[in-house]
Amino acid sequence: MVERRIVAVVGGGIVGVSCALMLAREGHRVTVIEAGRVGHGCSWGNGAQYNAGSSFPMAYPGVMWRALGWLCDRNGPVRLAPWELPRTLPWLVHFLSTGRPKAWETAYGALHALNAPCATLYRDMLGDTNWNRLFRPNGALHVWRDSSLGELDHLVEGLRSRHGVSFERVDARQLRELEPSLSVDYQRGIFFPDSGHVNSPPTLVEGLMERAAGLGAALLTARVLAIQPSTEGLTLQTSAGSHHCDATVIAAGIASRDLAKSLGISLSLASERGYHITLPENSSTISRPVTDAASAFVATPLQEGLRIVGIAEFAAPDAPRDERQSSKLQTCAQMMLPDLAIDKVTDWMGVRPSTPDSLPIIGPHPKHASILFATGHGHMGISGAPMTAAIISDLVAGRTPRLSCAPYRIR
């Protein structure tokens, strides 16, 4: 029998709300504390994909030379604000070390273990009707303009095969059969049949929150200012007053960095700002997420239109947005889909909490076991949220986690 506890979840994104639902299902008294609207941070502006082995850590063998090329290219997908370099430098050093083959393979294995069960877990969390309404299990495509595989391609395929990931090589003709609107410049691709996308990311988060609320979870609109441990539990000082609980889950995205610092921990989280554009009248241009592997941008069909994501901008969370980034994404979209009509465009910028090894931070504070972290999911929040929530629910219940926390420990 699980001991019922009072739990505060800090953060109303996909990770926090997934934790709230799993905790509420076990009978805990849960309050989600969110400063803005549930599901309207990075969980609203993401690429909407879920994957089963198709995503690798951002760092990989040879990444240093490619990253330098991107940084030197004004039209490239990566930008590092000069004034952010002192804070980002230790992160970058760790990032490059993750690109060593052994570290890269280890990180991929941990990512795969976390992400692979996501579709099954979401179906259990949402129920069949809501899952079928929100999820599109049409697979995903990665595409290339060059026709021959390189050394890294063979390494990647070998690693995927060893982890049992389903994928199929496709040639130029097969690419056009799958997605007729793609540029004829693409010569090859990989199709991932077990991946897919969500047709409305905010509706997914809101749906999870509704199910949690149906089980008694509450929502407090406030900003958490401080977390104070004591022998009698925890007190969260918020902009709406004090909130007392037995345990708290910090799932506040990049804001988790400051909360951790106030608790004596320095999390290796970088402020990786992402941009997207959405083309409202083009939702049927493609039928699944398509990733241009060389340029690192993704097109995904959503209810609201065709979404294009793909910028990694390392700058302070509150720095002014760079309007040029949206123009880059429009150019990328037209190169991928030449017949695309760009009449109306909406754009967005948000802050991803990114770790240098692409592994999220999941687990307890080293000195306060009742303070749990569930943050740092970077580009893979949708994929990693359900298993993260399962781990958190195990920890709150005092069970051995169904997936070891060791790869995701605080670091």
C-alpha cells in the first residue's frame, strides 16, 4: 500500500503535468504550481515529435567540427551569444566530451531506455479515445541530400540495431512515395515506423492535466520563489503565499536551474532558446515529421498548420529575440518543400533546458530526499515525460524505480 503524501509539482509543462497525473493516480494529494498557463511554455512550442530510438544525443563523434561550421555560418542552425560564453563554456566542454564514442553510445542507451516506451505509457495515461485523438503514429523521416552513407551513418545504424530500433533505409523514389512534396534534391532517407507526432502539443498537456484534476490534483497559478526544507516537510514560498507539502518535484524547465542553486546545487543546464514558425494553411503538405539531417531542422504537420523548428540559440533566457531566426526557418522550409506557399506565418521563441549529454536530470536532491528533480529534457520532452513521471512516482512511493536513475542523476 502506497503511503499517501502531499506533493507539489513545480512546473506545468509536459513533464510536470505527466508527473502530476501519475502521482494523483496513486492517491497522492498533488498541486501543480505554474506561473503561466499549463502547457504554454516549451511544451507549446516544440516540434511535436515522439520517437522510439530516432533521436541521438546532440553531441556525437565529430560534432566539434560540425558545430564550429554552424557557429561560423550566419545562416546556420546554431548561435552562441558572446556574452553568454563564460556561463556556457563548462557546458560546452562537457558537451564535446559526450561526443567521444564510448560516452556517446552510453548516452544513447540511456535516452533510448527513457524514450522508447512513451507511446505505450501515453496510451495508458490518456486512455484509448484521447490517445487516438491526439497521436499520429505515422512514423518519422530523416532525409539527406547526399546519396552515400558516411562513417557516422554506419555507426548510428549499428547502434540503433543493437538497441532493437526499427528503421528502414529509403531511396529517392521511396522518399517521394512517402512524401510527394519533398524537394527532389533529397537522395536518401531513413523511415522510423515506431515514431510519430502529436497533432496539438498544448492539447496533450491540457488533457493530461484534466485527467490529473479528475483524480483530485489542484492547480496553483503562482511563481515559486524559494523551497525551504525542515524536519516537518517542505515549505514553498510562492508569489501567492506559502505552500506546505511532504515532497516536491522540480519540473520547471530552465527555471529549475535557479531553484537548484538556491538549494545548493549547480545543475548543468544551458539556456538553449528555440524558435519555430507555423504556416497555418499548410498542415497537409506532409503527413509525418521530416528532419533535414544536415541542417538540423524539422517540419511537422499540426492541427494549427505546418510547424518548422530547428534553431539552437545559446543566450540568456530573457535576452531579446532575434527576428532573423524566423527568416532562417522560412528559407529552410522552402528548400525542403519547394511548392510551399508562405502567405501567413506565426512565430515563437522559447527556452529549452538543455544538458550537455542530452540526458535529463531525474532524481532526488543529495541531501533532501523529498526534493526531486525532473528537468533538462531539452528537445525530447514529449518522448521522455511519461517514463520520467513513472520514475518520479516510484521515488515518491519509496519503491525501487522501474528504470535506474543512475544515468539521469544530478550532475
